[in-house]
Amino acid sequence: MKLFGTDGVRGKAGEFLTPSLAMNLAMAFAESLKKNTGKILVGKDTRRSGYMIENAIVSGLTAVGYDVIQIGPMPTPAVAFLTEDMRCDGGIMISASHNPYYDNGIKFFDNEGNKLSSELEEKIEERYFENNFELKTEKEIGKSKRIDDVIGRYIVHIKSSFPKHLNLNGIRIVIDTANGAAYKVAPTIFSELGADVITINDKPNGFNINQNAGAMHPEILASKVKEYRADIGFALDGDADRLVVVDEKGEVINGDKLIGALAFYLHKQNKLKNSGIVVTVMSNGALEEFLSKYGIEVYRSKVGDKYVLEVMKEKDLNFGGEQSGHIIFSDYAKTGDGLVSALQAVAYMIESGKKASEAFDLFELYPQVQTNINVSEKVPLESIEGVEDLLKSVEKEGYRHLVRYSGTENKLRLLIEGKELKKAKEFLEELKAFFEKKLG
């Protein structure tokens, strides 16, 4: 059994993600670390199940001799930042990101605030299944304390990413915090920088995280941007590592167009390291063509912001992202940070002298269509008879395809991209029918 997906361990709370799994996983994580300060930081989003899982994790960590710092509801990137800033040996975020309230997850960070390598994840899984932990006794048992004032450290850190010669005076912004982890920190940051801030979906009750709110439902934000005649709107997901942007007309800005504009902005400022960026295999080919005009090289990674970051490190780059809204500015954050991305987006808009609808519309996208198929079992794709010939026939017509299993759900994801929308839809339907028959 494999525990880790593309972004930590995730599943239905109380069913898959039980207190015993959380406790044992925490112990496996702790025993896989190099002990230095003997401290591990633990944060969470606003799900009700976070209480259950947090207590289990604290129990596991203290049982193997670690002291725990609990910081309560905070964005995932805040946990990454504070793990390093507070000199901890590791960090844990309890969140299922954009998933519904009844799911939860556990994400891990090393002492520098980085997501774990695949090798370390395998080591943790191995320790977990060995289930032979070195439980401490007497004075070696760890202790736990809750700190509620660390939000200030993160706010100062995030604000430092915003250009010092700019301010947000006169800019009206609508922020949708998805009733999630950034419900306090997001409006505070933008208000302190001078913006006229209207915050929606900022009253979490344990069950309304991501519910008709945030990055998964940008249409809610879009209607509010128009209603309040705002200059721009930002939607975060439950743990605030993802960003969706809405322009002043209430139109959602495509993720690849957002990445393209931000890369162009960094390039113009001579801040794009080694003239390259990293996107995933999901990104539109038109993004690559646009950036190539400015001598910017585009590298592709597997889906998942941790894979984007791996290629960024390999190529010594400081910018990358996923079209879904995970955008990494590694000069300011070790992982995707929706607030850093939002500040960079509004800075670019101000410096462009244009409205959001113009500033972020720098190129036309190729038609791209996608769908998901529910599967009961993730059968290796290469073992399915006829799949190779089918995909080759799509390629022969000049269309790009992507067929992959979700790393967090039992779904097969299909994507077709090409110059004609009608033809792309036909190929997608052909692929869908094929895989439904083979995997149904």
C-alpha cells in the first residue's frame, strides 16, 4: 500500500485518515529526520477533523521524543516558512487543500521548509509499515505548546515580497479565503499595504471550507468583483497555496496566462533567474511560444508543485507553477504561496498601467479540453491493449495529449490540446469512450 500521493497523504477523515494512521505516520516522519533542535511545527486549516488529527500527531511526535509547536490555522506556505524561521527539524501541515471538508491530509516539510523528496517519503512509508517505533519514557518524552502570535512573522515576511516603491492605495480588491486557513492573514496583508479590501467566505465553521467558495468556485468571486466594482479579485483554496485571479470584468484569468504575465514581469525586471521557468505537462503550448519570443526557456515537470520545485532546483530557476494556481516564487517562498502570487500579480498590474483584463491578456491559448473518469483501480496505462496506437493517432494529427491518474483521487485525467476546438473535443470523446470501456 502506498500512502503518499502528489501532495502528502490525503483521504477521508475518520475512514482512511484515522487517528492511528496520523499518529503512526507522525512517528515515522519524526524518526526519519535528523534530530537537531528536537522541535517540529504543526499547523492546520479550518476543518473540524483537524482537531482529531492534530491531537493524534502531537501524541505521536511527543511519544518519540520531539517537542511540538502548534500554531493553529495557518496557510500551508506559512508552515513551510515558519518551520525554517523557528529552527524546527521539520514541519507538518494538516490540510486536504481544495478537497471538501470531510477529507483531510498531512503534508510534511524538512528543516528548510521544503516538501520532502520521493526518497524520504519512501523511507517514512517503510518506517510506518514496520510499525516498530522507539517510544520514549521518563524525561525523554516530548512536550507540546501552542503559540498563537506567529501570524505576525508570516505577515511581515509576505509583505517584504511586495515592491517597496509601490503601494495599494486606491486599489479595490475582493479576496475569497474559501473559509480556509488564510481567513485572517489574507485581508490583513492587503489592508496593511493600503488596499480597499472586501473579504468574502472568511467565516469558517469546520464544515464550509471550499464549499461554493475559493479557488474551486471562482464564479462566486467573479460576481462580487463586478458587484463591488473592484479592480481585481483573488480566490485562495483551503490552505492558501493556490491562487485564482479574476479581472475587473468578472472574468477568470486563465492560469497559463497568469503564469505567462508574471514570468514576463520578472523578465522585464531582470529578476527571472537564468531566463527560464518551469510548468507542468498540463500547461498550454501557447505559453511556451509566447515566452520563447523573449528568450525565456520553458521546462516541464510532472503534475504537482513539488515536482515543479524539483525541476526549478535542478535548472537553478526561481519561478514556476501549475495552471491550476500553484505558483512558486522561490525568492520568497519554498512552495506555492497564493498570497505571494497575489501580491506579485497586483504589482505587475499597477506597473503595467493597465486594467487587469488587458494586463493579463498577452497571448491567445490553444484550445484545450479535459475530463476525468472515475476508476476503481489504477491499472498501469501501458498494460492496456490498444492504448499506444490510439495515442499515436492523436499525435499524428498534431494534437497534444495527456493521460494520467490523479495523485490524490481514484480518477483518470484526460487532456487534449490542439489548434481546432472541435477536433480536440472529438479526440477527447474518443479517449473517454476507450478508457471507460477498458477500465469500467
